[in-house]
Amino acid sequence: MRQRRASPALLLAAVNELGVFAMLEEGLREVTNPSAIFLARHTESTPGSVVMATWEGTRALLVEIQVLVDQSPSPSPRRVCVGVDQNRLVMLLAVLHKHCGIPVYDQDVYVNIVGGLKITETGIDLAVMMAVISSLKGKALPRDLLIFIS
């Protein structure tokens, strides 16, 4: 008796599509509101935190950007990024200094995208700069503020 081989399933999708799934006892299930994963849950506004609207493939997402700016003890301040291109951050900090008069050359700057998402679009620039200024000044941005560039 011949055994039948299972034919492989073929999934066609754009390479820039994002699928969000949760591992449950029953197996993988699609997350219907992925923005909830990418937003930290704070009871009050926090300096250095901002929510941004972005596109990932064909899906609109709300993601939270968290920035910590702190006085650097070393002559070469650190620029640490999770989910953002480090070279882009260095350029944005130079723009803040040159065009806005906000120096951060003696500060360590840490940037994190909540949920581990990596954002490559340039629409993130304004949100990162607002979060840097918020952390540097120690003043929280309004909770109902949403930053996006169309």
C-alpha cells in the first residue's frame, strides 16, 4: 500500500507584511488588535514616552517609543537603539542640536520600540525627537498625543 505524502501549504504574501499571533493552549491564534502588544500600560504619562501611528505592510499600528536621556559619565556618550536604526538616531540628535538648539552631545540616549518591533520608515523621526526632548526636559507629553506624519 502506497503512502500519500502531504503536499506543503503555500502562503503568498508581501515580504513587508506583519502577522501577529499569540501562542495559546489550543495553538497559534491571530491577534486582532496588535497595537495593544506594542503599547506599554502606564497609569500616567511618563517622560520620554510617545505613541506613534505607523504602517507595517498594509496594517496600521500604534506603537510606543520609549527614550531615556541621561548625563553621560564618559567622554563618548552611548547611543543604544532597539527597533530603530542607530545611525538614524545619531543624525536626528545632530538635527536637534543644529536646527533646534537642543544639545545632547554630552548625554547617553537609549531608544526602545515597545514589543520588539523594528521600524525602518522615516515617519518615526518626529516621534523619536519628541521623546528625546521629553526625556531630556523630564516632562511627560500628554497621554492623548498621537504623532504621525502623512
